[in-house]
Amino acid sequence: MATVVNFHGKNYIEPGAYAVSVYNPTSVANVAEFGNVMIIDTGLSKTADGYEFSGGSGIKGELYQGLKSVYQFDNYEDFLAFVGGGPIGDIAQKLFEPRSGAAGCPKLYYTRAAATTAAKISLTLAAASGDNPAKVLKLVCKNEGITGNGVVSDGTLKLGYAAKIVAGTEDVSKFKLQVF
């Protein structure tokens, strides 16, 4: 329990023996109102192999356009989770923490100068027959561009999303949706 101590007419609270777990990213927090940085990605997120490290939509995206496709981050960990790594992630790390223990930019704004389309997967559940149209399950992802639409090489999903329907393991009359 905390102890209240009266010192010169003021009450001071001394903490006791207890603990609180608080989320604290490793980036040093900076509360300055200046020094914000914006990265306009004109293709830097793409690797030589054609892979892309990025999230969200481009400035002319299918789901979001204009200012809605400008993303704001105040710590490196959140930005890295958004883009998934790559050269943009390396640049952002130096912007948030230029050297060990030094505070970098307080906010990072990020957008892609690109026209992007949302990742889509369509799975036919039942074929059309007679007057009944085909039954199709459509999945749409908020990640746009190569990141979401996926890259398959040699039958292996290298990047993005994929899905398939497989028979159940215990009851073969039931099915499972596997999303990769």
C-alpha cells in the first residue's frame, strides 16, 4: 500500500510494494510540436525481387484516396508492424531514434505515391445450376498493392494473402476456410 506523508503542510504519496505493467515502446517518446517527418514512398518499398513492404492504400487507392491514405505514427514499433520491414522500415528506425537514447521525430506521416487496388480473393462455394446463381465467397483486405494481392512463386505464397477451402478433419461433410 502507498504511504501518505505530510511534509510542511503538503501530503506526499510514497509508492508501496506493487507493480503495474504498462505498454512502453522502445522508441523514446518525444512530445515536441515540431520536427514531424513525412515519407512519400515513390517505389522505395519495393525490393529488387518485386516484393513490397508497405501497408494501407496508395494516394489513389481503391478503398481510400487523398488524405485518408496518409498514415500517422508516433513510434517505430507501430510503423514497422504497418509496413512489415524493408528499406522504409530501416529509414523510419533512424528517424525515430537517430542514435541510442536520442529522441528523433515526434510523428511520422507515410503515404505511397501510387494507384493501388485492394487485395481480393473469390472462392466459388457452389457452381451455378439452372436458375440458381453460383455461390461465391468474396474476401477484401485493407492492404492494397502487391503487399495484399500476393505473389506466388513455384507454388509457394511469397507475399500477400491467399485462401482455400478444405474438407474437415473429423467430419468430411464440413469444410474449413484456410487463409494464408
